[in-house]
Amino acid sequence: MDKGLILVVEDEPEIARILDAYLVRDGFRTVRAADGETALQHHKMLSPDLVLLDVRIPRLDGFEVLARLRREGNTPVIMVTALAEDIDRLSGLRLGADDYIVKPFNPQEVVARVNAVLRRTRGGNASPVLSHDNIEVDLDAHSAFVNTGAKRVSLPLTLSEFRILAYMIRRPTHAIDRSDILDACLPDSDALVRTVDTHVANLRHKLRDHGAAGYLSPVRGVGYRFGRPQ
């Protein structure tokens, strides 16, 4: 039984071998990467069903790899870290990780988590379209729409605005820090954190002007929340 392809990103060969063995025994196919750049190449070429991503890897750490994966799509990602501090866990989840595991771990527990995340993500909408209320984001087409009831209106977004919308619509109730938005959506630029405010303001105005007012509320001392205030 082929349960799907798992990309194992781990720079410790013995740990990678153990994960590989347990996943294969459970019916998965696997491919390994020992650094961040190789992981991104494998992801682009092979389109894995899930990524097991260690945080402390060479040539782009796990957080940077996760941010780039989230700009490109919504492949499920489980972060693996030897650091138990809450800040590392929360950083991973804010960037869009589906789960996290702390080393040392039981390999059987890792396999169980992989199965659980895949059940959850496959049980929903399998298409690369994200939606919240009357807003839709098509990741493949790189387009966004507002359903007004009478018609479906296309949003004229810049690349940065589209990335911010796609990033924030995944977690509409979360208060997201400006620096996290910057890292996830504008990582290749020299923009300052305050640049996020400009992009968010422009995106908010475009949503409002096209029939989706009230989104992207500021959260004092933090950043922004996508969903409308309750």
C-alpha cells in the first residue's frame, strides 16, 4: 500500500535512517535531504505529501525552509527540534507548521503524527484553494477573489499583497507578528518591518473596495489578525 511520499529533512544520518525505516514499514515512500537547499529542490521536483523538517539544518535552517514552502503552497509540514523552548515551537506554528515534535522522540510516535496530519489535511479541501468567509485564494493560479453573492470579483493584488493574503488566510483567528509576516512573505527583500504596515493597508483597502470590508485588523503591540473582529 502506497500511503504517499514523505520528505525527511534531517542532517543526522542515523536519525534520518531510523525515520526512513519506520515510515517505509508503515507504507510510505521516503526521500531524504540533509540541508535546507536540497530540501527545497526535492520539494520542487517531487511534490511530497508531507515534509518532516528538522529545525537545525545547514544551508538554510528549518524556519527559513518552512517560510519558503509556505510561500509556494500548503504542503503539510511537521517541525522536528531538539530545543524544547516554547519560543521555538510557537515560531514554527506561526509560520505555518502543522505540528511539531521534540527530540528525543519515539519513531512510532512520529509515524502516528504523520498519519494524523495527513488525515486532517486530506480530509479537507484537497485543491490548492484557501477560503475564509467570502474570500478565496487560488495558490496555483496566483489569484484571489471575493464572492459578493451576485458575482465573483477578482482582486488586483501585487505579489507581496498576494503572499500576505495567502499567508494570513490560513490562520484567520491568530494575531500574527509583523516580523513573522515579513519573514514569511518578504524574505528576499531588504524591507523594514514597518513596510508590512503599508502592504497590509493596501491589501485591506482592496478587500474593502471589492466587497470584503473589516479584515486585517491591527492587534496592538503584535501585528494583525486576518479575521473580522468578533
